[in-house]
Amino acid sequence: MNDRTKMATPHDLSFQEFEEAAELLSANPDASTHSTARLENVNVGMNLEDDEDAQEETEMLTQQKKNLKFWSFEYYQSFFNIDTFQVLDRIKGSVLPLPGRSFVKHHLRNNPDLYGPFWICATLALIMAISGNVSTFLNESGDSNYHYSPQFHKVTVACVIIYCYAWLVPLGLWGFLQWRTNQSRSLSNYSFLETVSTYGYSLFIYIPAAVLCVIPEGWVHWLIFLLATVVSGSVLIFTFWPILSDDTRVAALSTMAAIIVLNVLLAVCCKVTFTYLFFFLKIPSCCKVKLLNFFFFSLSVLFLSNNPAATAITNDRRLCSEPHNCHS
Amino acid sequence: MAEVDESSKPLFAGLSDVSISEDIPVEGEISVPVDSPTQDDEYSTLDEPVKETILRDLKAVGKKFVHVLYPKKSTALLRDWDLWGPLLLCVTLALMLQRSSVDSKEDGGPQFAEVFVLIWFGSVVITLNSKLLGGTISFFQSLCVLGYCILPLTVAMIICRLVLLGSEGIVSFIIRFIVVIVSFGWSTFASTAFLADSQPPNRKALVVYPIFLFYFVISWMILTFAPSSSSSTKTVGH
């Protein structure tokens, strides 16, 4: 009892109210637990208080966002409420994913933005087109018949691919997770903006990868893209696994597999768009069809894991509960 | 201060008793003067010769060009914005960048419409970005600044074409590279000198980066401009 009064000296807390409370407490140590909890908090550390402050801030922010109408300019301004150092911190977090650190919880912190995703996608599309151009130029410069041409239509192709990946895939994933959340109470979901932000920032690693792909060696391209896919995929995995793991095992695994597959597909598409010359010309057109088929297959895996029959049946452990068994 | 209040109290105390009545003569003119001294020498612009109208606008455009070439932190560009200069520069640049050969669809260089759309759409996107980040500059002012700051790149394009008329080897590439780099830096520096002040200080880099990207794309198009050769060679394409 005496220890408690010694631990937190009331005089350090310069509010008079606290002094009264502390005096009352010292007089009667068995008083209500509210004041003791507060005094103990000061000793435990600042973590809890920070969380409470952060929570209050985020509640205020979300309330502010809800009060704005979607046709007002301020509504969209709320998505760009970000400073330079925050953007740099998020980019750093996407390049160095650490296990256990969810990008959403650790870096976004309830302030998702659209600046990063939009400009990272734009930069990536441009850098890919330029780098592919330079790479083919360096590769073919020895050839006397080669006539250099800038190939600007590649920019539009790259733009379409990247923007579709960075905006439609999060939409699909968020919609799927929202549906799953509505089905079972134990799940929680990130907001759509947080999903888009995560996907957008996860694409940042492809920018230095694209710059390095100027080196006109085939195996260098594959190695670089492999590394980039691993980093980008791990950002997505570490972010989405915490909320997926609450789901049934099959749905969780298949959703995670779909995320990874789509990420790999993006890398493959980038690689193909790049080294358009000495990759695309060499694979016959049937392989292009196979690539498309693979893409649609992965999409169907994603949608079949949504299949209510499949998920309802997993509890009964029937054979066809795993979609890829059905489709083999 | 208290003394003043006390001394002023008896002065103002009687005012509340005063009421303006018709007895007190009100002096002075009530009618608002309607710009009578300026009416004589300012006639409507309908009556002036066309040459004067055009020259006036051209002089304004030319003055802004000078501001871009020697960028100081002046508000002249921002105050009297106009879009004639950007239009002129954009059309010139697009005309010079477009492919002139008929069978140019395999060459993949930008067409007139592509350059035009790129410049205007890029300017609009950058302006929206700066406004969303909390900038105080207006939409058309930003378009005006971004358009005018293409001037160094247009000059670089002219120089590049002249250099390409001479030779096409590695020396000309180095010259063109240096010219384009210098004009790219000039454009970016000039536009940020005008635009950066309107942004909150902790977001300046976020606004400058898209401008940098925009001028980088235009510089890339200028640098990679290769005149179409007359001989039909095996061109790179699908």
C-alpha cells in the first residue's frame, strides 16, 4: 500500500485535481480502481496513452470524412492529407517489409492517401516504357539495320496494365473481404482506401527494378523481377494475412494464393511488355493465349473460393471443397 | 489608458443626444464620379486598329516569356495569367515533334494529338494535384505557369532539330543530350520558382515531383526524336 503512493509521486502531476485524488488514494488505498489505473499507466509507459490519443485522432478524422459530401472538393482533399515525410516513410515501409508489421497498421495509421498510389503508378508506367525502350536500343545498337523508334504506345499499354492492377484488384479484394466480413462476425476488414494504398505503395519496388532492367541481359531481368515480386508480395502478405487468418483455412489460403498469383502475373506482364522484342517475338502466339488462360484461371480460383457452397461445405469436409481439386 | 477613457467620456457623452435633422446642412457631393477623367482617352477596344489589339496581347505574352527565361520570384505571371502563350508553345512543340512520314505508324513516335493531349492533360493533372494537396493557386494560374515554362524545352527542340540537320552520330547525341538536360532543369526550376510559394511548406516536394515528371516526359520525347529516314529499314515494332 505504501509502495503505491511512493511509485507515482502526485506532485509530479501538476494538476490540482490529481493531487486531491492522490491524497484521497493515499488516505484510502482501496478506493476505486480508476485512479490507480491512471497512476499505473504513467509508470507502464507511454504506449497506452499514445494509442488512446491516436484512436481519438482517428475517430475525429473518420468523422470528419463522413461529414463531407462526395461532390465537394474537400472530400477529395481529405485523401491527400499527407506530408512529404509521411510519403517517404510509407515508401520505406513498402521496400523493407518486416514480418509481423502490417503496412496498414504500422505505416498508414488510419490516414490512407491516394497521392502515393496514383503517382507511383504513373511513374512506374513511364519508367517501364522508357527503360524498355533503352534496353532494346542497347541490345540492338550493333545491328546496322536497326532504326531507333521511341515506341510511345508502350506507355499507354503499361499505364492500362498497372492502373488496372493497382485499382481494380484492390476493389475486388476489398469487395470479397467485405462479403466475408458480412458472413461471419469474427472478421474485420480494411477500408477500400487502405487496400488501394497498400497495393499502390507495394508497387514502388518495381520502379528501381525497371530502372535496373536497362541492362540488356535476359537472366538479369528475370532475377530482378523475381526479387521485386518477392518484396512486393511480402508487403501484401504481411498486411493481409492478419485479417485473412480469422477466416476458414481454405478461404484464407486461396485468397492469399490469388493475391500472390496476381502479383506474379503483374511481374510477368511487366517483363513481357519490357523486353517486347526478344521475348515476345520468340514465344509463339499460342503461349500468349496460355498466359491469358492462366490469368483467367487465377481469377476463377479467386471467385470459386467465394462460392458459398464451397465455403459452407468446408465444414462438412467434402472432397470438392478445395476448388483446385475440382478443376484439375 | 484609463485616464484617456475618463477624459474621453465627457467628450463622447453628448453624441448620443445629437440627431441629424434636416436643419444641419450636409455638404459635399453625393453622386459617385463615373470615371470621367479616363473616359476621354480610353475608348472601347472595338474602335482600335486590329494591329494594336494583337500587339498588346503579343507584348503581354512576350513579357511573360522574358519572366520565364529569367525566373525571379515575381507575381506577374500569376497575376495576369493568359493561355495564349501555352497554346502557342504547345502547338509549336507538337508540330515539331510529330512524324512527318506517311508510313509512320510503325515508328511509334508521338503524333501531334498525342503531344497536345499529353501537355494539356498533364498540366491539368498536376494542377489538380497541387490543389488537392492544399495549394492556394488557382486552376488557370497554374495552367498558365506550367504552359509558359515549356518555353526552354521548345527552344531546346528547335536547337535539336538544327543539330540533327547537320549530323546524326554520337556527337550530335551528346550535344542534344546536354541541351535537353539544361532546358529541362531550367523549366523545372522556373516553374517551381513560381509555384512553390503557394504550397504549404511540408508538402513542397510532393508538388514539385509531378512537375519534374511532366517535364521529364517532354524532355524524353525531345531527346528521342529521330527524323524519319527515307530508306525503309527494318523498324522495331510488332
